[in-house]
Amino acid sequence: MTAARDSLADRLGTWLARKLNAPSPGFRPYTHANVAALRSVLQPGDVLLVEGNTRVSGAIKYLTQSTWSHSALYVGNALGRVTPDGELLCLIEVNLGDGCIAAPLSKYEFCNTRICRPANLTPQDRARLVDFMTGKLGTKYDLKNITDLLRYFLPTPPVPVRWRRRLLAFGSGDPTRAICSSLIAEAFGRIRYPILPIITRAFRADPHARPQRSEILHIRHHSLYAPRDFDLSPYFRIVKPTLEAGFDYRRLRWAEPVPADPRALPRLEAPAARGASEVAPACESGGNR
């Protein structure tokens, strides 16, 4: 009986996940990602943020009050695999319904994107980060938690702004862990790289000086992270492909305004004063007396 109930819940969860992954009608990205430019600047360990266009993306953007609804880790040529069209599978991400998969950059060609780069990452930690993510490929997420899925069908729940983010963590199960940036956050936690740590202050006793306050960082649980946290983190650098390529504003070609031809403008007659319009006819009809 239990197995049959779990199977039914799993099928229903799969159907709900498919509905949530459907594109939102009317979505138009502000700019398109330049895949060639992205490929030229991305480094293994970079986090690629994406403004998704699916139904669940709208819910994530609303709840986190952010543009970004999805994140993927760039691993370069670590997998050594390509698509049937010959494009390198260089991103590792977690999608609702698919689990942990590899994807090419062209998948997000028509999406707004942002590159977040961890600062001063050692080659050893970079390799550990990539190895952790590649080792998770094929991981599936349980979709039997129907309640966890149903919350994303209400993209704008009537709750105060300060509580919206907490809705992601409240009662979250495998579907929410698949939607959010939990796996990437866990990977950075393994190498002790901060994203948005909890900071506490403690007094440090020093026999030769007055007591000093010491800041102690605590790694937050990886399930509490959302894509926007990499954007807000003071420990990640925002990389702009256009600027990295040597941007020079002086080489831009601006459209010059076309001077208006005064002769082509319609003539506007100045309205006559009210007093003059009333007096003039009387003068003309009465003459000088």
C-alpha cells in the first residue's frame, strides 16, 4: 500500500514539475547572452546566474526579490563531453525533474545572465569544487513532496516582504533543494569558501591589552541559499564580458540627432488677447465718432 501511494505521489510530482518548468507566456529578456563572450571569460569555478523564463522561475524571483532564478557552475572541459552538435558540456546545474545534469552555454543564449567569480581561489580548491560537482551528476531529487511543489504555483503569495525569503526554507524538501542553489552552495562549503556567512562577535581576552572583539564566521546551511546570494556576496566578483574584452567608450558610435528644418515646422499663430478680440469688432463697425 505504501509503495503504491509513493508511486502515485511520484507520478503526480513529476507532472507538477513538468508544469512548473513550462515557459511563461510573454517573457522577454532585456538582453541576450553573448555565448562567445561568455565562453571567452568564464573560468572553472565561476557561478553563472540566469534569469529563467519558466513558471517556477517567476516564483523564485518573487520570493527572493531578485532578478536571478537559477544558477549553474562552470566546469570548463572537466567532463570532456559534447552535445550531438559538438558543443562542450561545461555547465553543471540542478533542474526540477531532471536532477543534476550537464549543459552547454547555448542553453541560456536567450536569457539574462551574470558571472559571479570567487576571489583568489587556489588551484587545489578550484579542482575540489569542480570534482564535487561532477561527482553529483546523475543525482535525482525525490518529487513525492507534493506540498513543496504546490507552493510554487502561487507565484505572488500575500505575505510581507521580510517573510518571503523564509518561505523557501520553511518545510522545504527535495523539490526546493533542486530549485535553489543548494548543491553549488554545498560545494563552496566543502572548501570553506564563504558566500553569505553568519557573523558572530566574541570578546577575546588578551593579558597585555584590553579585550578585543573577534569576528567569527559560521557557514550557513547550504539549503538556505538562493541564486541572488552569489550576486550579493562580498566574496564574489561580478565579471562583465564586455569590460574584460577591453571596453573603450570613445570608440562607440552614437547616433547624432537630426537637426530640425525650421521651414518644415507648422506655423503656430499666437492667440489674440481676449480684450482685443472683443474690442476690435466694435471699432470696425462703429467707426470714429
